[in-house]
Amino acid sequence: MKTDQLTNMVKGWFVGRFTPTVLSTNDVEVAVKHYKKGDYESAHYHKIATEITVIISGRVKMNGIEYGSNDIIVMEPGETTDFECVEDNTVNVVVKHPGANNDKYTN
């Protein structure tokens, strides 16, 4: 058995081709991400990967649409989104398939 802490991972990414990671693979990337109100990521897209965001708690805004707990947002390759946290203590799970390093592009 192997154990670790999410706080040891870079930006919550714990599966994928990262250092450190608990499972090194290019097949998929998985993260648990914690945000505070006002955290923002500018618009980006992926050419290869599909990115799935599951809102566990809190509220976020993506492309001007607000999402909350239990919402699942699927961004297909080529679709652009920004990200803004609108509530403190927001937690998301993010899955990228396949795990494609350097597959993040800005407009």
C-alpha cells in the first residue's frame, strides 16, 4: 500500500504525468482542486483532451454561466472556457482524458 497527501501534489493533480504523482500515466489526469472566491483562470482550450469538471462544493462561473454543487461540465477538444470561483471553499474534481501534457492553449 502506498499513501500520500493531496497537499503534496501540484495544484491538486494526483494522477497523470506529474511530479509528484500517485499514478504516473498519460492515459488520464485527475485533480482535486480547492479555490477561494476570486480565483480566476483565463480562457483556454485543449486540442487533444476532453476536460471534465465536477463541482463538489461551492460555485464557479465558466463562460458566463454559473455552476454549483453536483454540476458536471464537459469541455470537448477545441471548446474554450474561462474559470472564475464565485464562492469561498469551492472544491472541484477535474479529469482530463487523455492525459495530454502541454495541451493547454489560449486564444
